[in-house]
Amino acid sequence: MDLLNTLVEKGLRRELPSREEALAVLTTSDDDLLEVVAAAGKVRRQWFGRRVKLNYLVNLKSGLCPEDCSYCSQRLGSEAGILKYTWLKPDEASKAAAAGVAGGAKRVCLVASGRGPTDRDVDRVSKTIGAIKEQNADVEVCACLGLLSDGQAERLKAAGADAYNHNLNTSESTYGDITTTHTYADRVETVRHAQSAGLSACSGLIAGMGESDADLVDVVFALRALDPDSVPVNFLIPVEGTPLAGEWNLTPQRALRILAMVRFVCPDVEVRLAGGREVHLRTMQPLALHLVNSIFLGDYLTTEGQEGKADLDMIADAGFEVEGAGTATLPEHRGGGGCASACAPSDSASSDSAPSDSASSAGAEAASARTDLVTVRRRGAGTDLAPNA
């Protein structure tokens, strides 16, 4: 297929594909799916070999959020029956993190619900980072605390944080349909705060919220322009009690096409398979390892993932290997930070393109709702039960 040959060549050169090429990946047929995966897999192996980085989430504060993000079970007005608790103590968070590290995680992601941290919250998280680093000096720590104010990213960096996560989630044009209590521009500003402070930026998206193909391409092109080191790709987990609980419009095949498109647009960036992989990829999860080079181990913030041992078995059975603590994740030319001028976008990330037909038909091709695969987390952080790692 000429399209795939072109995309592979561009990916190996770190050259941005055109919007038309990115959209075309999303409209390929299921008959061509293995060819798409194989092509994107060539780009993945060029920059990351067969390594898979493991990341582990620790939910420092669950629920009780004043923001109204429609996809989130911790949102204002959520009726989801999730765990609700205030801040974990540093020793509690360190213990939770240690379970993930023992399971093979190279990075621990410290997440707290809320609009953004107060200065007191930053002090609290700084102590938690210190406690984790004291026990596991080599582990990477990524903070995800919401919108940052001036100087807060620098304080987290000084405390030992390696990275900061703040996702764009969806396209700028549709952002107001998903969230009204803050703006898309607020999110971009926070990512830039993190980058300016010398933190490795982590920013990604959520697919499956009813967006069009054009929306997906818009947000991925915007991420390419923002240049984070890591791009998590979440697939909406439709939790009962949230406004998007009825959004079951992804098939495993569509999820794989989305991951392939992200890899072609962000060829040398850590593409992380994040929330929702078990729900939407199901038995086709191993194919996704040919597209991504990073996954979360175990459970998510408020829902359960598959058993940690199953994650490790899947990686081994698919012929991949867990990335060790002493191995650099990013290619040498990125040096752990943003890409150089040679990786600058060659196409505009903006577009007035109309949504493609495939997005509107996604619901028609989707499988029936698999609510049986969505389980609220009742173990790990905030409970007396052992975590899944």
C-alpha cells in the first residue's frame, strides 16, 4: 500500500505526515489492519526496538474534584461509586509506589484529583517524592496534579520530580463540549510550565468520547507541535454515573488504527498505551505492543486493570522485553527532552477539514457495551488491600 510505505519512510526520518495521510490511516479497512500494524511497527522498532516501559499509577487523592470533565469518574457531580479519600501520607504513597516498582515499573505516576495544587499541596507532594526516591533512587517520578501556577513546576523539579503529566485530551474545537470549568489553553499553558521548568512533559489524549477522525488528528498534531516526551493514549472507560457512560463506540480494530496514527505522527516519542486498553482492545492487546513502547502496569485511578502478572506475560509472549531502569527510554537524539529542529513539524497542525465519514460510522461498527469489563478499583491506594502490580 503506497500510503503505508510513505508513512514508514516519513516515520524513519521523523518527518510529519500530512493531515490527509493521518486521516487515511483512520479510514483503512479491517482487511488492511495487519498491514497498518506492521507498517507502524517498523517505525516503533526503529526508535525503541522491542522494549516496553512499565509505568505505575498511585492515586494520591481520589474523587472530590471541582472540575466537570465529562469523561471522569472523579468529576463534580459524579454518581460513580468510586473510592473517595483525601491525600495519602508520604509513607502510604511510597509503599504503594514500591509495589509497582517491584512489579517492574520504571516510572511511578503520582496523580491527585482537583483543578490544580495549592502551594501546600506542592509541599505535600514534594515530601512524597522524597519518600519514594529514598526507597527507590532510580525510579522516575511523574506528577499529575492539574493546572500549575507560576513557580510550582520549578518546586516539583527541585523536589526530585522527573516529569509532569497534563493531557490535552481532545481537539481544541471540541474541548468545550467535554469540559467547561477550564479551557484547552489552560492545559497547553500547564504543559509549557512543566517544560520551562526542565520537567519531561507527558501529554496525551482520550479517544472514544464521540469525537470525529478530524478531532483525533487535530489533537495528535497539536501534541506533536507541543512536543512532549511522552504521549499517553487513553481509550474512554465509560464508567456508570458519568455523562459519557453510554459512549461505547470503539472496536479493537479502531483502537489499533488510532494507535498507529499516533505512532506515525509522533514516531520517536514514547507512545504509552494507557487507560481503557483492557476494555476496548481486549484479546487484541498484544498487537498494540507493535505500536506503543510504554504501558501502565496494573490498575488505573478509579478502575481496575488486568493483573500485573498478565501484563508481564503478555509482553513476554508477544516477543517484547521490559525496559530496565538503566536503559534510556527516548532515542539519543531526543536526549530525554524535546526533539531538535530536525524534528520540527513540516505541516500546520490547524485545520478546517470537515469530519471524516469513518468517525460518524464508528458507532455503527462498534461492539455492544462491555460493562462487564469495567470494575471500580477497591484495592491498592486508599484501601487496606494489596495493590495490583
